[in-house]
Amino acid sequence: MARRLSAARLIVASHNAGKVREIAALLDPLGIEAMGAAALGLAEPEETGETFIANAVLKARAAAEASGEPALADDSGLVVPALDGAPGIYSARWAGPGKDFCVAMDRIEAELAARGVETVGAAAYFVCALSLAWPDGHCETVEGRVDGTLTFPPRGPHGFGYDPIFVPDGHRRTLGEMPPEEKQPLTHRARAFEQLAAFLPPRP
């Protein structure tokens, strides 16, 4: 049976400051305080799932169990069909232990070129799975997607991750060139949140 959140605080099961900020901005209009896992000293579980949804559920349940509070986990990444779906669920790992996404973006460009694919204009899409978990193990999970194309070299100082090489369909600028208020409604995360609204408190 579906369950709706009643708590005023939600643990965000991520150590990625950019993700925590975006999720906090989406939760704020609902009057829900977002608390990042890093601020609570929660460990990051190993992502052993084979899909975005599986990893989101794994992270949300781990945070909810460790904190004793409801937790929200995001598992998201960039999918490039010409690279057989890579980096996909390994999007963060492509950035290496130092989480340097410049390295990851360079790798995407190099691997596309190695396959003879035109790097600028290559199709890609972002996926975001959101899982809301309670300490008793119950989960509600949704998934959002935004399509677009890639561009190189990276452009824009805003956002995080692969934002500087991703141009959403219908736009000319990358997500990295858009200020937060313009970018947020276009993201895969915002589209997933639209679905998650069924399990969150209504706007005050």
C-alpha cells in the first residue's frame, strides 16, 4: 500500500553537495527540512544494484535504518546510447576517487571519438531514480528522465557533474550555463519529484 510522508525532516542519502542542494530546494516549498547524510556522519553504502532504481532503494534503506528517520535517496546518471548506455549507473565512478567530472567528461568525448561518433550533438539523456524509505524498510520509488544532446568542450560554471556538456532538448545552452532557478524545472530530478509528490505532504 502506498505511504505518504508525515515527517518534517528528511534525510537525504547523499554525500554529493550539489544533489543535496537541489533536493533541499525541491523539498523547501513543502516545509520539509533536508539533512544530508554527510552532516549526520552516515556511511555511503556500496552501490551494488544493476539499475538506478535498485541503487536508490539500497541507499535510501541504508540511511533510514542508520538514522531511524525517513530517508530519500537519488541515484542518477548520464546515459549515452552510442556508448551502449555508459556511463549510466557508473556515472559517478567515471569521475574517479577524486570525483573529478572533468576527467569523466573527457572520457566520454574520447570514447565517442574512438567509435567514430560525432561528439557534438550525440544523443544522451539523464535518468534520476528517487526512493523514499522508512526505518521499517517500506519504500516508494519513482524515476524521471530528460533527453538532450552532448556538446564539447564543457560550457558553464553552474550545476555539477555532467551538466556542462548536456544541452536539454529544445534549448541551446547547457545545464551548466543555466542559473539554478532556470535549470531546476528542466532536470531529471525535478521530473522524478513530480511523481514523488504523491508520497510527500501537499504544499502548505
